[in-house]
Amino acid sequence: MAIGADLLRRVELGHVSRWINDDIRPIDSARRTWGFWMYHNFWLLINCNIATYLTGSALIPLGLTWWQAIIAIVIGNIIGTVVVVANSIPGNTYRIGFPVFSRVAWGMWGSQFTILNRIFLSFIWYGFTSWVGGQCLQVVLLSWDPLLEDHIPNTMPEETGMTTAQFVSYVIFCVISLPLLWIRPERLQWFFYISSAFTFVFFLVLLIWALATMGSAGFGDTLSDVVELPTTGGPQSVAWLMVYGIVSTIGSIAAGLLNQCDYTRYARRSRDAVLGQGIAFPVYGILASVIGILVTAATQPRFDGEAIWNPPTLLARLIADNPDSPGTRAACFFAGAALVIAQLGCNIAGNALAGGFDLAAVFPKYLNIRRGAYITALLSVAVNPWRLVNTATTFLAVLSSYSVFLAPMTGIMIASYYVVNQSKLCVKDLYEGGQHSIYWYTRGCNWRAPVAWLVGVVPCLPGFIAAVDTSGIAETISDGAVELYYMSYIYGFLSAGAVYVLLHHVFPAAAVQGFLRTAPSRKVLEEAVDAEWDVASLSDVEHLAHPPHSASTDEAANSSAPRKEADSTDHPISA
């Protein structure tokens, strides 16, 4: 025990409490280095990746035609753009990230629920993206040695769904990623520029090559206009599958829609974040998906009608079909290298940083962004990412199904900021525990948030079970439940947000309402945050240099003495 306590003291960060450290406090001006092109490159990396490329592979096999799939993709990306911009405003206004902002809606302790959900997703996404990155690296190795699989004997059990060569490639990719985790978010410019340039060039060249070399046979049946499904009537109709396609497109990026404050707090100016996201998000989300459909259709005839959706699989097939062609192997080498860089960019920007932000908020005394990012990388192996992608439809279900739980969280956060709190936040209270924080609510939890969240989640659970179940239970789920699941993101977002607002209207939080009655305008509050927190370290923040309540004092006070709850839920509605 003494050794453990001594170790904890050694790794403890400076100037911290249970609620704050230098990486989760409001960002000072010296660290606000993200301009328009940073946000442009960020969303290029996040949306121009293999996961987005595969969107069509999940929609077209369901029975949609190529143009119906594209319509669903376009609408889904437009809706996603609106959500991501709306949910990012608190970050570039008050310089706070997602874990801190979630305290506004859920309470100081209640926010841990949303943060832990996002941490869980960071582990999954980091592992999945690293596995795909390993597949891309294997293309590079195959370009050197087309008989790689023969030269590395396979000792993996068949049920793992992978070979030893694939696992070795995955491990190498993970090792390559480690030095990049050390780079702080405000210093990622050069990496973003390089990785986004390679990513954009790769996708553009891949499309040009596929269209220029597809031959006289033209496109494969991936671009077929034949509709074999009824237009309406039940979940297997074209209308409902298009709704499913729209929601799946949103759901595949639902984790990113939830935590955009983490990135927009680094914005030099608010309009840089708004324009950078508002333009790049839909453009590259749509572009990558459409390129995936076109390339697959254009290459289908050369592979005897087989639709190969996954780019690393496509490149590996080209090498296998032309092992003695120096030109093919050289082209696949450069294509594989570009894909490796693209996956590194996507993984660092979207997954490692997200895990670092959230873990730093859960354990602020011991973890900063760097330490959190390395823990995310280490624990991502536990999700067995090689099992996540077996077929296109399974891939879609894995990506989109968890949005059932994320959409209500996002709706609650947006409703809390714009409606309940009128875009006015008391930032100092977001770093204080106990009754002296207006966001303490009832014993640290705003009970209205979990109630609203359950309203958004529970009705969609039968359809969710039907989507992920393989035991036959899905046959007992009604069409109505499946259809509600098909529109789960939209339902969950709107219903949870509406119920949250209603509960705050019927049962107002007295402390929050008291602050709003006397608070100045949002602009004045924003300027006050800049004036108070624009320092290099927490040691320079006057009201935290000698905090009146330490974390241990708060906990002792809250556990040893009864108190009147700051949340006055039994008061009548004020006029």
C-alpha cells in the first residue's frame, strides 16, 4: 500500500484538484492555434478514411440502388453538419472541452456517465482504426514480398479471423503510432497538413485510376438501377431503408458529433471553427462515400464481378493477380503508404486525442492528454478489433448501432446549452465541487438528464437488439420497433432534448435559474473567461491559487453533514 501511494504521489500532476488540471481548464490564447485550415484538415482526415469509404458497402447490399444510397449519404451528412456545428459552439465560446461542458447538463458527478461512454468508444475506434491501418501496412509489405503470408507461418486459430502476418502488420502500425501520441493538440499543424495532403491525393488518384482502367465492360452491377424492393410498406421497403441509410450515416460519426467541444476550444476565432467544420464535414463525408461506390463499381469487372469494397483488400488482390509486375507492386507500395498515413492521421486526431481528453477529465490529478492518449492506445487492444469487421452489414451495425445511446446525449447537451442555460455558463463553477457550484444539482447529479436520456434510448432498444442479435430473437421484434430503430438517431436526439427542456421547465434548478437572472450577456461572459483564464498555468489563476475548497474537503463536507440540495425541484414554477 505504501509503495502504491508513493507511486501515485510521483505521477500526480501539479496544480490540480478532483475537477481540474492544465489540460481540461479553459484553453489560454497561446494554445489556441487551430485556424480554418486546421478544422478543414481535421475533417478531411476524419471523413476521408476507410470507414467512410465503406459506407456504400453497407447500404447497397441491403437492396438500395447506388443513387438511393448516395441520397441517404448526402442527407445524413447535412444533418450531421448541423449537429456538429451546434454542439461545438460552447467550446469556441467558453474554451472548454466536452467532459467539462457535459457537467452543465448532467451535473458534476453525473457527467461521468457520458464521459465513460465516450472513453469506451475511443478504445473501440482506436483499436478498429489501428487494425485497418495494419491492413494498409500489410499492403506495403506485400508489395515487397507477394508471398508474405507463406513466409510468416500462420499460428492463429481460425476463429480469430486473422492470420499471423495480419497481426504482425497491426502491431507494427501500433508501434509507428506511439511517437505521434506525444504531440500536443496545439502543435499538430504540420502533421495535419502532411497526412491530409497524402489522404486527399490518394483518394483522388484511386478514383482516377479506377475510372481510367475499368475497360470496355464499364461499371459492375454495383451501379445497377434495378430495384427489387417495394417502394413503401415495412422496414424492408426502399423508403425505410433510405431512412436507415440516413441514420446510419449519422451514426457512423455519432461519437465525433458528441465531443466537438474538445477541438473547437483550440480555435483562434469562432468563425474558423464554424466555417472549417461546416464546409469540410459534409464535403469530405460525401466525397469519400461516393468514391467508394464508384471505385468498387469500376473495378468489379476485372475481378470477375466480385465487388471489393475495402481498399487494402483491393490493393492486395492487385498484387496477388500481378505478383511479377514491378509497376503494379510499386503503385501498391505508394498507395499502401498513403493509406497508412491517412489512418495515422484519422486515429490520432479522432481517437487518441478524444481518449486523452476524456481520461484527463476523469482522473485529472494523474492524467493529462498525453498520458490518456497512451492509455487509450494500450487498452484498445482489449476490444479485439480484428473481430469488428467480418462483413459489410456487420460493419454497419457495429458503427451505427451505438448511436442509439449517443444521440440522446447529444440532444441533451444542445438543449441544455441553447434553451435551458440560454448560452450562458458560469465557467468557474464547472471546476468546483459541492453546493457552491450551481452545477452540483442533486448530490452532484442532474436527475433530469438520465430521465431524458432513458426516454430517448429505451423505445429504440427492441430494434437495436434486432440489429445486433444473431440468435433469432430478431424474428420476434415487431416492424414498428424496427422502424423506430431505423430513425433512432433523430428520435433519440429530439425526444431526449425535448424532455430535458420540459423537466427543467416543470422542475427548475434554482441555482442555475438564479445565475441566469443576474448573468450578463454571453459576450460579456466570454470576455470574462478570456480575461480570467488566459494564463500559462493553473498556478497563475488567482481564484485557484489557494482554492477555498480542496477536493478532499468537498468530499468530507458532502458526506459528513446534511445539507439542503442546491436543486430546488419542489419549488413551484416561477412566473
